[in-house]
Amino acid sequence: MKSPCIDLNCIQCCKNTNMILSEKDIDRIQSLGFSYDFYVDINNGWLQLKNKDGLCVFHNCKKCLIYENRPEGCQLYPLTYDNDNKCTVFDKECPHQSKFIISESLKNKLFNLISRAISERSQRMNNCKD
């Protein structure tokens, strides 16, 4: 089954993204031949996708150039983590969120991703103090 994003030609989530990257994402994308500096921004210890001209650097205004290998957060979107309430929610900026279903499996994947990203950031921040 195709994603509703593809079916509806929606790129809202690719605009001015602040998508967190895990080290697993970095390894997968680098294996495609992209250099770290091309697509990674570091913001207060968080690794995030870069934007160019208001879009994710991997979006060419028509499609995602790494769709099959996109970051885990992109794969799970529009499911996001509400840090204040410690739960999964649909991103309110997604215009087609009603086309998606939250399953326990997706929730677990998101919780695992968030836990890993927090742990990786903590490790980076501790390494900077040494």
C-alpha cells in the first residue's frame, strides 16, 4: 500500500523540517553516498535533517530522493511524540492525518526511536564535556 502522502502529492512534512536523526539513520543515508555535512545539522546536541530553500535537502520539489531509505522519524510521520504529555500524537500540521492509523507497533517504534535519540544525544553531550 502506498503512503497517503504519495497518493495525495503532499510534501507538508518536508517543509522546514526539524526531523531528528538517529545514528542508524546517519549510517543508512551515508551508505547511499551522501556526506554527513550535506544533510546533518547539529542543534543543541540533536542531529537533524538540513533544509535548503525551505525543504528537506533530500526533497527536489517533486519527491523524496531517499524515500525508501528515509529517516525513521520520516517513516513514522505523522505520528510524533508529545514530550509534555509523554505520548504519541498526530502532528497537527499534517493536513491528511485522518488517512493514517496509529497502531501499537508504530507507537512502540516511535518510543524506541525517541529513547535511542535521547541516549545518543546524551552520549554526544557527555563526550563534548570531556
